[in-house]
Amino acid sequence: MFERHHGREVVQHDPARLRTQVFGISGGAPVPLLADPAGRLNIRPLSSGTDSILVQGTVTANTRALTNTVDSVLVYGNNGTSNQVIRTDASGNVETVLANPLTSTSDSILIYGNDGTTNRVIRTDASGNVETVLANPLTNTADSILIYGNDGTTNRVIRTDASGNIQTVSSKGFVQAAETVTTSDTLTGSTPRNISLLNFPTVSFYVGNTSATNFAEVSVQISPDGVNWVDLGGTTVAGNGQAVLTPSSFLQYARVAFQSSTPGFPATLVIIFQAQT
């Protein structure tokens, strides 16, 4: 290698001592290129105010489709001091936290209605009940509410007369129960019947003696509890005879007491209980 010293060329055998200065052109004049202590070119950062790049010709940009798994843009808010990423849940809904709990005294939402022209705040009383005002006063000729009852199958309008009195119709029912018994030498009672909800005194017992020759002694009895019985009097029913027994006093239960007129000669009796309700 050769070095030039004071116009003379000198052979240099040590490459570490070989030096070459590199120049660039600035404004048409040669300017030596600068390097940092490590020997790297000293390149200053570009400035948008003083530097520009001119691209001429046709530029074809080949871009791929953006995807949410590869590409994303973070959206920031500020907490008053620093920027913070706006968070979402797994479904993408923005997560919010109340800075201060809502209170009925300081926070409220007004609900409006419309009067046909203007929005109006819906008013409530001190208890929070919505206040209502009838648009038109109710009248019995234009406004009414029908009240219904049921006849057991169909709803029926409850009727009134011209004065507004409810019209009623008496409804009567009928109950009946029959049994067949055989008399003995001992006084015996038929099935007790609860007459407390029936239309007393329309309560009767029919007694028919189906025996041809044997007689029977029968009487009507009443009781307050179905245990203690009071006899109200009776009669003798001949063979193939009949009798009707009606209690003259009221207690909750009634029955027929029966016994053979002649010991050892039983009679067969048909007892039918009937009453109106």
C-alpha cells in the first residue's frame, strides 16, 4: 500500500495505519463525511420541517386485508393525569365504573310524556306515585264499568233496576237421600242428616212399611251434635202403610228412630229424607 507524505509516495506495510477520507457533495461542493467515535456514519434524524422525500413515477402499494386477530388500534381515554386504554369485556362491551355512586338526592333522570304538542315531565307525588288527571270527567251516560257474576257456567252481568238497586232472584234447591232398614226389638236410629244449611222447616222424612203384616214404631229425633238425641214424637206404621215425619224444632241433625211394634216380628222400612235449600 502507498501513502503520500509531502508529495512523496511511501510504501505502507501496516493496514491498521492506512487512512482514507470520504467526501460527499453538499450544494455542489465536496464535504467530508462525519463519523462517530465508533466509526459509524453520523446521520442526523430526519425533520418534517427541513427534510422531504420526493417519490416520482407510479407506486403500487400491496396491502393485505386487516383482521382483528392480527391488526388492532388501541383507543385511549385520560384519567385526568395519564392516558389509559379503554377496556372492554370479552364481548366487546365497554366496561364502565361509576366515579361516584348514584343517589336519589343528587342524581335523577326525568321521564317525559307528550300532550300532543309538547313534551311534558311526568309528575309524581311525594311518595313517587304517578299523578294522573282525567282528560275528560267521567259521566254515567258515557262511561261505565260492567260487573259480572257467574251462574256456574257463564259470566253474567249483574243487573240493577232503574234506581241502581241490584236485582235478585230467589234460587231454591232440593236434596234427597233414601235408605232401607229392618226393625228389631231395640230402638235404632237411621242415618243422621245435617239440616243446618237447609231451608227449615221444609225438612221431612217419608217412611214406607213394605212388610205385609208386621207393624213398626217410628219417630223423628233431632240432635245438636249427632250424639245426644231428643225424641219429638212419632207414630205406628202398619203393614204396607206410610207416614211423614217433620221435626217441629230445629237442631243441627235429624233422623228417624224405628222399632218393631211386636217383639220378634221385624218390618222392612224405606226411609226417604227430603228438604229444600
